[in-house]
Amino acid sequence: MNIPYLYCYLLLLFLVPYYSQAQELYSASFGDVNNPAIIFLHGGPGFNSINFEITTAPVLAEKGYFVIVYDRRGEGRSTDNSAQFTYQQTVEDLESLYTKYSIQTATLIGHSFGGIVATKFAKTHPNLVSSIIFAAAPIRMQSVFKNIIETARPYYEKKKDSMNLKYIAMLEKMDTNSIEYSSYCFSHAMQIGAYSPKKLLPHAVELYTTFRKDTRSKKAFEMNITAPKGFWKNEQYTLEDLNEEVQNLKYYNIPMYGIYGIEDGLFSSLELEYIEELLGKHNFHRCENASHSVFMDTQMDFLITIDAWIKKSKYQLRYR
């Protein structure tokens, strides 16, 4: 990563305060409220649901679902300078959507960090969750950071990038629990193209082109730097390991699935195998030509797969 960009990123993360005015939690719905409900939980911390809202929510609703998207409190369009950035408040906010839209239960699609939030919510309110779909969601955060470093080193060696190799050497000696460590790792992930497939399929090219033409898409790339700081301070989210919590959710017979892009640079092949074993072979799907934004990179594969899973989960629910 070039030095000016990295310095600017860290300056924003550690020194610049974030100002906002409190408002109602932003959310939007698509489809008939009488259809099975799906709630999309965006990644981050610090991002928003705009990309899924523009590209995928309307199409998913056309398949016979009632789709809800929202931005977590203090993130995206849910600006709130009193946001606590705790799992408790996040769970309470998510629960409020059930009341707002008069739904009894819903499938939670947790994208990236949203998968962690989905797990915390299901742990507290298992009766409100029809199923959980982990979409490019980390199960073991430390494994993600380790893979980024192990991938970045040969990338920089091939480019003979001595400066970034020094940064990698520094990372390997840092406290892996620190927010500096996680921030540097994610910065290098962006630098080496970990979030994008090597080549987009024609349908994905068309989808991304349409997305960028939408005036709302500009906000999709805006990051609230207060959120990762808050969740790190209050919840130590960079140390999350969901194994035990996922295992415990099995006792509630909550169907859980995982859909991941093969070219997602955040996950090693061994980590994907680990997640597959945790969720079950028939509950796990790898999307070819897809990276972190799996619902955009291979949208048709994504839609077909989760539609089949949700229909399948109806049979499991009768035993709860």
C-alpha cells in the first residue's frame, strides 16, 4: 500500500471524530409483506446495505420474498452520534424491525460482519430466526487476518515492493488484538485486490455498471470510521470466533448455511473447508468467479442457492 494512502486511512481511523445527528434507523422493504421474510445484514463495521439494496433486494423480492434491508445504528444512513456500537444495541435494533414490518420470523442473510451480528441475534432470539445464511462472513476473525498477511507477502514479493514488505514485517510483530493490526490488514487486503475476482463474468460486469450509474451507489463506499473503533472497544470483535455459538444454535434446530466466493481473498482454502465442516457439506456452497461481494459477482448462482436453502429450511422448522 502506498504510504500517503495508508497514512490518510489511519489518520481518519484514529484522529478524526465522526459527527452525526440521531435519526430513526434506516430501512427499506421490497415485495409482499405476506411472503417469507428475509433481512439483509450488511458488512463492516462502518459500511451500509446500499449495494445489496440496489442490486439484489428487488430481484430477490420478485422470487416471492419480503426483503428488508437496513443500516446499523451509527452506520451508513442510520446516522446517530449516540450510537453505542454494542451487540446488545445492535440486537435490539434488529428486533425492532420485526415490529416495524409486522413479521414473526425471518431468514437472516449476514454478509461479512453481518454474519457475526446474525449469530448474536439468533443466540438471543432463536424463535425469530427461520434460518441464517452466512454470505462471505468470517467465523474466525484472526484466521482472516492471518490469511491476508500470508497472501500479501508473496504478492508484494512478486512486485518487488520493498516498502509494503516492510509493512508486512511490522504486522507480523504487532498485537493481533489491536485495532491497528486489523486496520492495517484490511488496508492491505484492499491493496492486493482481495475483495474482487480476477475477472468478472459478463452478467456481473453489466450489474456493476448499472449499480455505478445509480446515484445512490456513491454512498455505498463511504465508511463510518467510528463504528469499527466502537465495536473494537466494546466487543473486541477482531477476536471473534463463532464456532461455539454456531454449535449451540444447532440445538435450536436453526438451519444455517454458508455461501462464499472461491476468489474471496479474505479466506484461505483451509478456512473455507473449516466453515464447510462446521455448517455441513450440504449447507455450504462455493461460487466460482466470485469474491467478497458474492451476491453481485455471481448473482444468479447466489439467488438460486439461497432460494433452495430457504425452501429446504421450512422442513427443518417443523421440528423446532
